[in-house]
Amino acid sequence: MNSTPKSRTIMPGVTWRGDDIGWLTRQIRDSAQLNEEQQRRLGEVGVKPAAQSQ
């Protein structure tokens, strides 16, 4: 029996040892709300905006 969860997304607000480890999910999901500098900086480290749903 496979007990692996179907979704591997860590939701925003999930903490581990007091740190929000879901922050990246929130940044990707809400990237349109970030200013240009924030978007540029995330892009420099390889973070891409979430695909827009149609």
C-alpha cells in the first residue's frame, strides 16, 4: 500500500522549528502582487511565477 500523499505542495503558514517553510508557495502563487524589484530578485534565484489558470 502506498501512503505517499498525492500533493507535495507545502501550504503557506506551515512551520518547522518556528520557521514558515510555506513562504515560497505564497510568493509563487501571489507573484503578481509583488513589486517589480521583488519579482526580479525572486527570478534571480530561480523562482518563477505560478502559471495563470484560464
